[in-house]
Amino acid sequence: MDRIAVRQSGPLEGTVPISGAKNSVLKLMAATALAPGEFLLHNVPDIADVTWMGELLTTMGMTVERPAPGDLRIVHDGTLVPEAPYELVERMRASIVVLGPLLARYGRARVALPGGDDFGPRPIDMHLRGLEELGASFEFAHGYIEARADQLTGARVLLEFPSVGATENVLLAAVLAKGTTVIDNAAREPEIADLASFLNRMGARVLGAGSSTIQVDGVEQLAPVEHTVIPDRVEAATFLAALGVAGGELLLAGARHDHMDMYAAKLGEMGMRISPDSEGIWAMSTRRLRAVDVSTLPYPGLATDYKPLFVAMLATADGVGIVTENLFAGRFRYVDELVRMGADIRTEGHHAVVRGRPLLSGAPVRAPDIRAGAALVVAALKAEGETIVGDAHHIARGYERFVEKLRAIGADVRAC
Ligand code: EPZ
């Protein structure tokens, strides 16, 4: 069932349970390599990427199991094989974050070089430079990074760009390094703060996560812990976009407004009402969205992962909006699919000019990646006739029970 059929829908009504954050749990799973014993994670989404990271940890010698829905138990005795094979890394770039913890704990790692993907070239130079500052050395052979570090030593790491992955890899290495590491121009995403709180529970000494300067005082050893993953702000953003396009009223149970206030403010400018609620986020949309201009930036700016959602909303909004992508040059591949649905979108370099139409027309389209796939489903909620979104396996990589959750709030969608 690798397709999703969508018909015009709305208003949407009800409650959507927001799952744990994909972009946090994958890093927490990698962090378990730092200490032997039994870890228990709660609020873990049932998505393909978690399964794949579980497979990677299993090839290293860990036991990864789901004792109950939403829970993940990870156990190992500390004798891991510090290797991440090509077949697994090639499938999921996030696998690269095993590099830091393996280097810190085992003094060596053999990790396949992640290639580019839907968004164009995605180098890891900042990851490697940061780890080199701590004393690691790298050789490249047969598509693999051979990493070595007899002893990691704390240092000042100034990142050229607040890269999420580079910040996480350096942080994961620094917790067991000798002395103090300061990561300057660090990424500030909420997922970084969740990783830091997980590491501090394990006995690490991380200060300043969530700000652009993180200080890590290395410790001798860490211990396994229990932890609850933060909610997925991109999943929450996706359901808010569906609400904006189709109208109605929703409660996003478990969502954190404080993790996405810039996004909520932008949707407010478009005419939606959104506010924090004791159970999560409450939102309402009663009229056609107003067009706005959008630029993506590192957190707390508007996340690049929200951008396909904005283009989908602007496709049927009132007016013209200019969308500017500042993180990933090639992240406009889904535009042709929206144009196939009758949208009026012109792209020029890292800008897209979207002229809103009252209604799109249903068509067969393909999901090029996780977020763009979800955005095509969102856009199709305001398309006459039926839209078939193919390659829906991309969506399943990052969204738990997507079709089920949409159907529960009245959207006319089905897997087919
Ligand atoms: C994380 O990717 C997320 N993935 C992405 O979400 C998200 O889009 C991105 O952060 C930005 O918020 C996960 O957490 C698994 P970066 P990451 O390093 O860590 C350049 C999703 O759909 N760069 O912050 O790979 C890079 O090319 C995914 O959930 C270098 O040049 O992103 C990009 O232009 C998609 N050299 C920019 O920095 C480096 O060494 C930001 O990348 C590292 C990054």
C-alpha cells in the first residue's frame, strides 16, 4: 500500500495525538552506544526511521525491542562493533550521528560516507572538523570513514554554520572527552536540548543546550537511563497546515507551542488562530488563508522542514507568497508535483513565487521525500476530484499512522 488517495475535505474536527520527535529519538538511540546497560525510551514513534536506526544498532551488537507501544528498550554489554555499514547509512543519513559516540567510547569507528539525497549535496565537513578539534583523525577508503581517537580532549569548536548534525556529533563525543569542550555557533533546535537532557540524565555535564554556545565538561563514564522523547514539532506543523488548507478546529494533544512559536505566529498572519492549551496546542481556521512571504532559517527561525507545508498552503491561499529556502539548495523537487495539481508556482534559484488559486485539481503525484510527501497530501485536501500520492513509503519514514490520524479528524484519505 505505497499510495495515499485524497479527496477534498474539511472542516477538520477533533484531537490529533502528536507522536515523539523523529529528529530527537534517532540521536537518543545513537547516544546509547556511550554506556553499557539497559535504556528505556518512551513516546517513541512507530516510524521506518526508528526501525532502521534499530537495525543499525543491532548490527553493532545491541538488543533493540519494543516492550510496549511507544516504548523502546535498548540493551548492550559495551562490547560493540563500531561499524555503520553502507546499506544502512545510505538509507538514512541520520546514521552519521553514531560517529561521535563510537569514537568517544571505542576510540575508533568505521562509518559509511552518507551520500547526497533529495535536497542535493549534504556534506559532513563540519562534523569531521569539529571531531578533529577534539583530537580525532579520519581516513577515507572504499566509501567509508575510518575514524580514530586514542583520547578525545576538550576544545573550542566554532561551527561555520549552526548545523544540527554537526552539533550533535560533537556533543556526543565531548561528553566522554578529557576536559571542557565549548561548541560555538551551535544549533539551537529543541531536539538538541532533548539530547542534552538525555545525556545529563546519563551523568554527563552539558550546559547551554538550546543556546548557540554549549559547554561540555567531559566525564569518565555514563550510565543507562529512562527518558521520554519530546513531541514532534514537524508532525504538529503538518496537521496545522492541513487545518489551514481545509478549515476547522483541532487540538494537537501533546504538542509544544513553545517549540514552534515562530511557525504559529506565521500561521496567525495567514489568518489562523493558534494558542497553547493545557493538553497541547489548540487551533482554528475559519476562512481562506492569506498569502505571506516565508524564509527558512536555523532555529528559532522557520524550519526548512516546514517549507513544503507553506508552499502547499500558499497554493490555495488568497494572494501571492514568496518562499525562500536558506538551508538546502535543492529542496524544491515537489513543486512540479503541485504544478501537476494545477498550482501556480515559479521557482528561481532558492526562491519560489506561489500565486494562490481557490482550488487545485486532483492528479497522480509522487512523494520525493518525507516532508514533501506530507505536503502533497495536505495540498490535496483542497483539490477537486481524487489525488493519488505515490511513493508514500517516504511519508511512513517520518509520520506515525498518518492516514489514520487524518481520517480520525474527518479528512477523506485512505491508503491504497
Ligand atoms: C537535520 O538534518 C534534520 N534531520 C533535517 O530534517 C532538518 O531539515 C535539518 O536538520 C535542518 O533543520 C535530522 O535531524 C535527522 P544540518 P541535518 O546539518 O543535521 C549544511 C526531516 O525531514 N552542512 O543542520 O543533516 C547542510 O548541507 C529532515 O526530518 C554542511 O555544509 O542538517 C545544510 O545546508 C530533513 N556541512 C545545512 O548545513 C556539514 O558538515 C544544515 O544542515 C553539515 C551541514
